[in-house]
Amino acid sequence: MIAAELKSVPPFILGLILIGIGLTLMFLGWRIYRVALAVVGALLGAVAGLALGAAMGLPALIPALILGVAGAILAVLLEKVGAFFVGGFTGVLPILAAQGQFSSKAMFLFALCLAAAIGGVLALYLWRPMITVGLSLIGATMVVNGGLLLWYQFQPKPAESFAAGHPLLIAVIVVILAIIGTYYQKSEEDDAGRG
């Protein structure tokens, strides 16, 4: 159902939205992490509400709104849990990028679970650095995906062949952008500490 809604958004607009949100997370992640947690909680709650509404035969908008608001509130109130999920998602990104390197689906799923657990635990113990790095990495992923989507709008065949033929290069670009975002946030933090 959400995929159908996303298909109604023009890909050019979706690409620009991804780039805008991604740049915001890359460069302002720590400053807005509570907002980011609330947005993630709202999105997860809305998805659960859409599924619940469809299963119960209710209009999808009502449970999506109720659970979306509840998810946002819970994410802020339980920010450590939200941080665990952000850290877990960050840990999963490199495994997803290297998905083709696994010999079996079981090994891939094991690596996903292990990476999510390690990333989540690190987020709890290394709170500020992990939030900064995690949101920067998520933002960099969104920027690259938005850029690929925009490129696909103007040159579909080259964009598609690049995305299919160079997953490692795309992962390297994401990491480089995440490092730039993390460095920027760290330098902002250092400047604020001196000022």
C-alpha cells in the first residue's frame, strides 16, 4: 500500500526530498536527532497503522494517524530504544551493501542480525558519536539514492547500469559522504565547545 502511494510521487520530487532530508541528517544529525527519532517512530507507527487498518477492514488513514502519533511520542520518550534502532540500522547498511558476497541466505540473515545488534549496543554505550555517525550514514545513503533516482530520470540506462554494476563504488561514496558529514558535525561541536 505504501509502495502504491510512493509511486504516485513523481520520482524527480522523491529524489529531491531524499537529497534534502539526507543532507539535513548528514550535517545536522546530532542537533536534530530527537526530531529524527520522532520522524522514524511516526513512520513506523504509520506503517503499522496502515497494516492494522487493512487487516481489520478499517479506513487506513485513521489507525495510521493514531499509531503514527503514538510512535513519534514513544520514540522521543524512549530515546535510548530509538537510538538502539538507529544504531542497528547503521550497522545493517554495510551488510546490505555487501549482500551479494554471502554464500547463503542464512549467512546473510545472521550477518544482518549480528550487525544490527552490534550497532544498537554501540549506540547505547557511545551515545553521541554513534548518533552522529549513524544519522550521517543514513543521510549519506539517502543522498546517494536520491542522486541515483534523479540521474535515472535524465539518463535511465546509464544510471541503471551504474547502480547494478558498481555496488561497491556506491557503498564507498556513501561512506565518504558519511565521513564528511560526521567531520562537519564534530567540527561544529568543537567550535561550540571553544565558544
